Amino acid sequence: MTTTYAVLSEGLEKRFGAVHALRGLDLAVAEGTVCGLLGPNGAGKTTAVRLLTTLLRPDAGSARVAGHDLVREAAAVRSRIGVTGQYASVDGDLTGRENLRLFARLHRVRGPAARADELLARFGLTEAAHRKASTYSGGMRRRLDLAASLLRRPDVLFLDEPTTGLDPASRNGIRQAVRELKADGTTVVLTTQYLEEADQLADEIALMDRGRVAHTGSPAQLKSLIGSFAEAVVASGDALPKAAAVLDRITGREPVFDRERNAVGAVTTDSTLTLPRLVRELDAAGVPLLDASLRPPTLDDVFLRLTEGSERSVDHKERAA
Ligand SMILES: Nc1ncnc2c1ncn2[C@@H]1O[C@H](COP(=O)(O)OP(=O)(O)OP(=O)(O)O)[C@@H](O)[C@H]1O
Ligand SMILES: [Mg+2]
């Protein structure tokens, strides 16, 4: 079976004056999958979403989204996709129901009233449907925004940080909605600051750094790239060098110290290293061991390791605030 891509971009570029926000974005998202777009602040995630949803025109490069050329067939792309932005776009002066009905009519959805009510119910907003959106909590607004983006049953849904700043219950609600959409066959591209969210939802992660996709893979693949983290906690600081020497020998990597916890650890990609062997080796070397662990990396570790050395850009955050 050949893979059909809902999103396939090649060399997308975007400059804002002197800022080269996208420097050749190559992204492939298979139909019916969830792609997590991750990266440090300023990596170009929002710019990528805005380009791929036709809100911005690329300076160079090309892409097909939902089977259509991004630039030449922008209207067709727009008719097949849904998008919710990093900053919610509902009208506070209208009620939840009015917002959805308005969007539905703008987009010529058949049976706008019924479709609006169906989505209000799906996102737990039926009770609040008659209230102005300005009285909604952040989580309710985000859910309304998501409902609006689903009015037309898009083939590809782009979500830019859909859960940022929400409480755990609202986050879970949105995550559940993403799972249901995927089960319905919708392709989802989502950016997120929460690594555990990408871990839970994404089939494939594209790790962005400085305007490019730096790494792609399943969450498990990205983790295996890093290996595990072996750590020893010792009874006193004097024993740290001895423990470090053992870790250095068995991992072949330079150990890192956490002197506050009397701990020393090292990354290892040696899949034959087990916790019992780690403990045996430390013990045999006479290390007064309090605790030892061998843990798989979190996506945070992956993220930090694979985007090491990237300049963190915060200027635009301040501007947006
Ligand atoms: N309209 C604009 N004008 C000028 N510079 C911009 C504009 N939009 C984005 N940029 C710059 O482009 C770069 C990429 O920004 P973008 O918003 O795409 O990053 P991001 O990965 O979404 O970051 P965050 O995690 O903070 O949301 C940043 O350096 C930003 O300052
Ligand atoms: Mg962003």
C-alpha cells in the first residue's frame, strides 16, 4: 500500500524582514495520522501552520495539503482544512451558539443550526450555548474555537497549541477530541509545548529547530535516539568520582553531576545495560550506593538533546503579549 500524504511540503521558506522564520520546511504527514510539531519558542511552528493553512504565502518552496497545491489551489485547500490558532478567534460579543452558526453560514455548511448544536454538545458547551463567549473560561473558549474549526468536517485539522494554558481537565477534553477525530480518519497537525501531549497523541513527531524540521520519528524512535539515562545516588559527595568512573566506563559517555542530590548520571544507548548490572558494577567498585536508576528518556530529554545549541528566541513572545 502506498502512503497518501495529507501534508507534503518541500523547502518552504518565509522571511519577516530580517527574520528568516522558515528556512526550508520539509514535512510529510500521512493521511489519517496525528503529527506533533514541536520545537523551542521561535522555531517556526506557528509560521509553518500559517503557511500550510494559506494564511500566509510562502516566499519559496511548495506544498500539497489535502490533495491540493498550497499556492495555486489555495481556495481548494481552505475548503478541506480546519485551523485553530494559538490565540483563539471567537467573537466575545456573540453567544457560543451564535458564533458557531455564524461560522457555519459563512462557510455554507448545510443545516447550520443543527450542526452548531451537535458540536456544542460534543464539546460540553450546550449549557453555556446561550451565554456570550466573553463570559467563557479559557478552556471553554478553546473548545468553542475547536468546535468552529470542525464545522465543515475538515480532512486536515491544524491546531496551534490547542491546550496551552488550560487546566488539566480542559486539556484532557481537547486531547480526547483529537483522539476521536483521528478515529474518524481526520489528519491532525498539532503544535504543542507539552511533550507528554505529543507523546500521547502523535504518531509522528517533527522536531523543529530554527525554521527547519531537525528530526522526525515516532515518539519511541526519538527516545531511542537518545537512549536511557543511568544514574547513581551515593551516600556522600566523596563517593561521586568513583561512581562517575564506573558510569563513564560502562556508558562511554561523560557523566553529569547533580551535587545537591549526591547523584551522577550518564546517557547510554547500550540496550544491554540493565538495572541489576548497573547496581552490580557500582557495588563491585565499592560505591556506597543509596539508589540507582535506569530510566528511558522523556521527550523533554530528546528535545533538549536534539535542539542543543539552538538560540532561544523570545522577542516575538514579548511582542505578542
Ligand atoms: N509577523 C511577524 N513579523 C516578524 N517576525 C515574525 C512574525 N511572525 C513570526 N515572526 C518571527 O519568526 C520566528 C518564528 O516564529 P513562530 O511564531 O513561527 O515560532 P513558534 O515556533 O510558533 O514559537 P512559539 O513556541 O513561541 O509559539 C520568530 O523569530 C518570530 O519572532
Ligand atoms: Mg507559536
